[in-house]
Amino acid sequence: MCLLVRYGVAPGDVVCLPRHVLERAFGPRTTAWILDLCIGKLDEEVVERGRPKSMLAAKSFPLVRELSACERWMNVLAFELCKRMKDEFDAHRRRAKTLTLHYRPTSTHPSVGNRAGLTEKTKARIQGMAEAYGRRASGASKSIRVPSNHKLFEPAAVVAEGMAVLKSLPDVLPCAHLSLSAHNFIEDPLTAGIDSLFEKVAQQRSEDD
């Protein structure tokens, strides 16, 4: 059906075509499948898509040197992630147990190269700076506190927790990448408790009957 839409062909147009024209192009078996698809007649089972194990919102951006700029990007990430978490909660009553912040600071790459006149001590110092840069370039991840109850779905609450972590880190700036991820989804305890209560009531009624 997506292919039909892509090429601007409506299902009704396909059904109006002579069957032999379709069979000449696709063969009898595929033609039968296409016609059934166009009229909504399919015997295939609906396959439920697996529930996500994690969710990620990530942004790479031009180099920033102030935490206020990081906070603006954090707002964008939190809005996206909170919406997806809320959709998952509404659909399956599951909530994230863990939130993780990843940041990638960026700085000018120091290099020894073939510079003449450098002492061995200076070369060793620059090499150490280069190795430190390599560690910085890959970034780091930090767990952030999960806002309680319904605040988990409020971007402002997630931003506050994320910025508290960023402000505590000495090597965040300058920064060119941030991401927020949600992991370890569990069934909402309140929902689970209600479901359990209803199951017990139903079981008790069955025993009484």
C-alpha cells in the first residue's frame, strides 16, 4: 500500500485495471495479493511490534561554550523524550526506571607532529594532552535522577535534573553533542497493583460461584 501511495496510485485505480494487465506485470499470485490488499481483504496475522527497551533523543550542534546554550538544547531533547515516554505509558502503562545523559565535549586537537626544536619533555606533555583529548572526544555518560510520578513526563523536570548534572561536571564545555536516553522500562506499580486487585476479585467471585 505504501508503494501505491508513493507512486500516486490509488487502490481504486488498481482495482479498475483489467486483471490480465496486472498478471502480465506481476504474475497471477502477486496480482491476487495486490487486489486483496486494495479491497482490504488479507488473511495475514497482525504482528505486534515489540515494546521498546530504551528510547534516545540526541543532538549534535555547533560548538557551544556556555551552559545556557547547553540548556537550550537540553530543552529540545527533553521535550522529544518526554513525549515518547508519555506515549509508551499511555499505551502500555510502562515507565522508565533509568535516565542517562551523554555529553561530548570538544576541544582543539593537540598534536606533536614533526615540529622541530621541541624538547622531549614538551613532546611528552603535548602527547598527554592529545590522549586526554581522545578521551574527551568520545564523551561520557552520567545517570540523572528520575523525576517522581507524573513529573517524569514533564520536560522542565527532566531538564532541571539534567542541568544539575551538567553543572557538576568540570569538562562539559566546550560541547558539541548531548543526548538523553530512557532505559529499564517497568510496569507502573500503581497500574500493576490495580490489575492485581481486579484479578483477586475476579478469582474470589469465581470461587464463590
